Amino acid sequence: MTTESLRHCPACNQSFSEEFAPSHYGVTHRQDASCLNPDCRSLERHRLLWLYLQENILTNDKNMFFLEIGPTRSLKNAFKRYPNVRYIGMDLISKRANVRADINDIPFADNTFDIVVCYQILEHIYDPILAVRELKRVVKRDGKAFFQVPLNIDLATTSSPSSSSPREREILFGQEDHLRVFGMDFEELLREGGFFTQCIDYAGRFSSEERKLMGLKLSYLIGPKNSPYTTSEKFYLATKT
Ligand SMILES: [Zn+2]
């Protein structure tokens, strides 16, 4: 990293002389979000998770079995630098998936994975508690699962799932394939799914200069264009014991 670097992505370990690209998911676009490396394209949450994994999980060369639901280019490629990690990306449709399966019926035995990542998935699923229970089943007894969802920090209770039209869902939630907006009771859902949980404000441990350099945000606006809501970058660490 040189002093001229304006942005640095910890996931692909590359530096750039310009800001990150805007994010175009949903209807609320945000600036300075997506890594410029076409083999990475990490967003804020992926860079933050990678920093956490590097500092807390990938600290030795112990063999590890890792499952990402909805595989991202950034994590899939970042793990190539760790030959001790066996990476599985699971999805029903994504081309990046090396296992095609439903989150409610994961084709692996109980207690298989050391680490599971389920980021921005549960808002697409009709019954998220069922999915959380299935993830708990495949996490090892001493394993860890990481969750993040679009969460309105001003909403106490998660909205009911909506089976309205894609257009209506886009107006309500900002993305046509989102079935709900989560509220601050999200952690209770993980507990109902059988996990012990911890909410981690990892971005908060970096200085504002470090956050700017690595494109980490504490919070940002997402959701419908005319009534966006503030979501937090905090993530949830879930364990079985
Ligand atoms: Zn990158």
C-alpha cells in the first residue's frame, strides 16, 4: 500500500487511486461501495467481515470448512490465499455456487462447518427461522455463523413477510425480491433459530481515516428511494454453545 492510495481493499489486498464504485443493488444507490477489482467487487460488509476473519479466525493454519450462502466473488477469491480453508459457496441459482441447494435443505451432515456466512439472504426467504435452524444444524458444535440483514435501526419489530407483487415489494422494501425489512428484534430471530448471539460493531474499532481508506461504513441509507431507512453495518456472530 502506498501513501497515494485513496482506497485499499483488504479482501483482495489491492490499492486504488480512486474511490470505490457505486453500489447498484436495489433502488437506493450508494457511492464509494464496491471494490474496483473485477475479481473481487467486495462491498463494505464483505471487507469488514474479511478483516474480522483475518484477525480472529484465520490466525493459524488449522484446516477449516467454510460455507457461504449466496457466494460472493470477494470471499471466494480471498480464501484462495488460505490453502487450509475448504470453501463451499451454496445457492439455488448463482453461477458462483459450487453446491446448488436450498437453504432449507442443506445437503451436508450435522456439525460439518467451522464457519458459516449468511449475509443479506434472510430477507429473501419466507420463513427465516426455518433457514436459521437448518444453518445451526450444519455448524460444528464449536463453529461460528455470521449473519447480516438489511435492518432498519428505527424499527423495533420486523415487518411481516409480504407476498405482494414485485413492484409493490420494491416500493415497500427497496428491492423486488425482498420480502420484509428487519427490525431491531432480528437477534431474537437468531435465538429462536437456536443460536446464542453477539452483535458486533466491528467497523467502530477502526478510525474514521481507516474506515475511509478501506471503504467501511458504520451505517448507510438503503431501501425505497422515497423513504430510505438507515441500516447498520453491525453483524451478528452466532454460536451453538
Ligand atoms: Zn477487493
